[in-house]
Amino acid sequence: MDDNAHRPGEPVGEAVAWTVLAYLITGPAVYGGLGWALDHWLGTGFLTPIGLVAGMALAVCAVVVRYRS
């Protein structure tokens, strides 16, 4: 079987770019939002940046794992 053949359920072409963009936006948004909520609940000010950085790192890892050749 050809390694470059399209696998069912995998996005192709422009869809891959939009999927990657969605990962890179939602990762920091979700984890940054969780950090922001915890900051307000606990009265701290350091969890939002930690959540943003963690979200970015996890989003990049998810993209690499999903689309690695």
C-alpha cells in the first residue's frame, strides 16, 4: 500500500491547515481560560500565563503527534 495514500478520516489539503490552526488557537484559549478561572478563584495571578504556555506546548505536541510523517 502506498504510504502517501489518503487514509479515511484524515483531512487533506487546506483542511489540514485549518485543523492545525484550530489546535493552535484552542489549546492556549482553553488552558489559559482554566488558568484565569483558577486565578480568580484562588486570588492568585500566576496561573493564567502558566495555562497559556502549557496550552501552546500541548497544542504543538498534538499537531506533531497527529501529523508526523
